[in-house]
Amino acid sequence: MTASRRALTATAALLLTVALTAPAAHADPPGITEGTDAPVRIDPTNPHLRMVQGAKLAPPKVLNIKSVVETDDGSERRQDTNDNVTFALQAEVLFSKDSAELSPDALSRIGAIADEAKKQHATSLRVFGFTDNLGSAAHGLVLSKERANAVQRELADGLGSSVTFQIRGYGEQYPIADNSTEDGRKKNRRVEVSFPRGTGS
């Protein structure tokens, strides 16, 4: 037998040995044994499943699920979480340009928010105004607060004196879109009304 054939034979024997002794690619992870029934059985006594000494499990918690519904034109958005309901209305559907006087169309939209607050048995509402970054920051702060005040007054008419309000004007702070485009600025010019989720559906 030539040296080259002896080398090939030795290589083949080595590969066969590796193939016979190597673990299967689909072998179960330590502590898990494959069964015929679902779910997979887990061996609770396997040492690989033990926690490090002194470690503790984090306390259980309910994940906060967020649901967002927006009108096709983006003029109104409703966001629901486990804890809060938030409405965002674009300024264009509430006010004329650079104005804090509510338009006739605004009244029905604010009325719908008041109805939802009643359904949720809300006793405390937050009304926050925002603008885009056009004009001076000082003017934006004043305008956003005046607009928040206008929406709050209309909500108070529908909800009565038992409800308290937090009112803020943030001007161009906290944009939700890009102020470098008109579409983005339109989304940033808004009034948000939020309240805790109650027992309503």
C-alpha cells in the first residue's frame, strides 16, 4: 500500500470515528427530553435548570398592551393602554390658523371625547396643547396653552363640576413627527386629552 493510500485510509477511519461519537445535531438541550406528547417534558431535577445561588425570579407583571386607532387623514388618533385612554386631535380640526377659537366641527369631536370619559367614569382629565416649530417658541407656548384651555372649557361643559383638569401648553416640545415637513408639522399641532381607564367598556 502506498503512502498516499495509507493516508487516505487513516483519514476515512478518523472521519468515521468522529461521525459515530459526535452528538446528533438535533439532540435535546440539557434537561429537556423529547416525548411523543406536547408540550415537551422538562426534567425539573436537571442541574442545568437551576438558578444561580442567591438569584431570584422577577415579580410577575401584566404587560401594558397598547392599541392605536387613527382616522384615514390622521386628524384624530385614539390610543388605549391598560391604564389610560388618550385622544389626540390635530389643531386644524379644532381651530383656524394661529387661533384658539374652537370651530363648529370641533364641538362634536370634543363631545365624543367627553362621552368616552363618562363611560370610563373618569374624574381627572389631562388636556395638553402642542404646536409645530414655526414661529417663536414663546408664541408656541402661549398658543398651545390657550388651545388647551379652550378644549378644557368645552369638556367641562359636558362633564360637569365633579371632574378636575390638568392643563398644560408645551408649545413645540414633544413632537411626534418630523417638523421639517408640512405633514409632520400638521401632526405636531395638536391637543391631547387623556384620562385613566375605568370600568367602562
